[in-house]
Amino acid sequence: MNTKAVLLVTLGVFSVVLLFGANSAAQVTRHYYIAAENVNWEYAPSGRDLIHSSLIPKPWTNFTRWKKTRYVEYTDGTFTAPKAQPPWLGVLGPIIRAEVGDTIQVHFVNRADGSFGIHPHGVRYTKDNEGAHYFGFDGTAPGAGAQVAPGGSFTYTWIADDDSGPGPSDPNSIVWWYHSHVDEPQETNAGLLGPIIITRKGMANADATPKDVNREFVTMFMIFDEAAGAERGLMHSINGFIFGNLPGLVMNLGEKVRWYLLGMGNEIDLHSGHWHGKTVRFHGRQTDVIELLPGSMATVDMNADNAGTWLYHCHVADHIDAGMIATYTIQP
Ligand SMILES: [Cu+2]
């Protein structure tokens, strides 16, 4: 090899290292430590119907506390220190975030008493990382992460690819579901569900939150069935709270606020989330009602320029009576 050839080979190796270096610098893997745990859940922590300033009405008066199974986030792989989540997130599991191009790793531990897993919507995964238990028509077996036995663990790897992120007419971040999917109806009703938020490439802060809004809220409309269909156990909740007990939907005057709305549940779970006080922008139009069916996901933006405390409720008549109501506050 003459001197010229050696120089060319050296330059070639150097540029490969440069390219690889640039790629690996841009590669981000976001780790989440999530356990499934049994909890006692209180749907009305104040003990009151705060909307009507009265007792919780019948038949729920003495039936606001029920056993649930939740996704609880921890700070690291020792699973000893729970990570605080905003009070408004309620019964939902932690927000799993990524920017398009990122990899998500969810380290899951099952501390509950059934076989559970985590199935994500929206993101890209292999069969082993699908987190759903079923057999295919062609005999395809469930993937490795389909179900995690009590005491077991599994690490899910998901990719936030281009098709996971906002489309051309979407806001700069959008919401997706995650939930357990061994016996899906039973497990979502138990409380094993939460949000994934994917931010457009180049529009994310270091923590993957979107740069173009001041504040975000996630609200889920769902009737949890706690007593085999009996009315006293039908908890018409937003994030697991009823009759005005959803805390912390507070923003400051002038803020741009992104609301992520989710629906889940059964055939009675047709909801229409409605804000008093302000409208929101949804796919280029203004509205103040968002329609939600089970499994639905919607992302809307609000200009919080009208100070006050305002109603935020499902517009289905029976659901209003049953307490699917909250309030939000725009501070002056
Ligand atoms: Cu409703």
C-alpha cells in the first residue's frame, strides 16, 4: 500500500467514526421504571360533591373507595423510591415521553397478583415488545413480554419512529395509550393504563416535553365498573375522580396549554369532554367539546386568556348526574 492509499483508508475510517459519532450523539434512550401494584383508590378524596357543595349523592355516598391495580413509577431499577407524579394524573400510570427518533425502555416489575404486561399504542415494537397476549390464525405464539407473572419482570423496548410522532396537521406533541393486555377488559378496568406523549423531532426539550406550550394536562374519561355493573360501583370518573374532586388543573393567565384527552372502557363509555370558559383548537378548528369513544386519543391546544375557575365535564346527561365533572382554574 503506497502512502496515498494509506491516507485514503485513514480518511475513510475517520469519516465513518465521525458519522457514527454524530449518530450515537443524537441517539437517546429514555428509561422508565414501572411496577404494577394493588392500591386502595379514593374517587372523592374530599369526601364531598364539590360541584354542588354537598354530600356525594346516592348510590355512591358510601362507595367511593375501591381496590385498584395501578402502574406506579419508580426513580430507578431498585424500585424503592416511587416517583412523584402530578396530582391531576390521578389513577393513571406515569407519562411515558419521547421525541421522535428516541428509544423508550420500560423496566416493568409485576408486584400485583395476576399476570400483567404493558401494551403501547403508537410506538414501534417487535413481537416480543408488543405486550399483548394472543395467538395468531397461523399459530403465531405470544411474544416474550406478552404477560409477566406475579413477581416477574420484563424490559420493553419501543421506538418513537416517524409514524409515532405528530402528523402534518397535528400539534407538536400527541398522546397515545398504554395498558395491560393479557385480559384487556379486566385490566384496563382495574386501572392498568396510562399515557404516552411523543413530541415532534426538533420540538422537544431535554425531558421530551414540547417546546411550544407552557403547560400540559392529560385527562381520561372512563366509567370504572367496581361492582359487576351495580350502579353504586359505576364510577363515572375523570382520571379516577368524581364530583369535582380532580385536583390541580391550574394554569396561569396567558399560558398556552396543551390538553391530551383519552377515553377507555365499555359500550357505555361514549364521552364528550367539554370546557366552560375557553375553547380549544383541534385539527385546525375551534371547539369546546371533544368526542371520545373507548380507546380514543385527542390532543388540543388552549389559549388560557380568560381568568377564572371553570367547569370541565362530560356532556352526556347521565354522566353529568353520575359525577363525571371537574373544574379547572386560570389564575389571573
Ligand atoms: Cu361521559
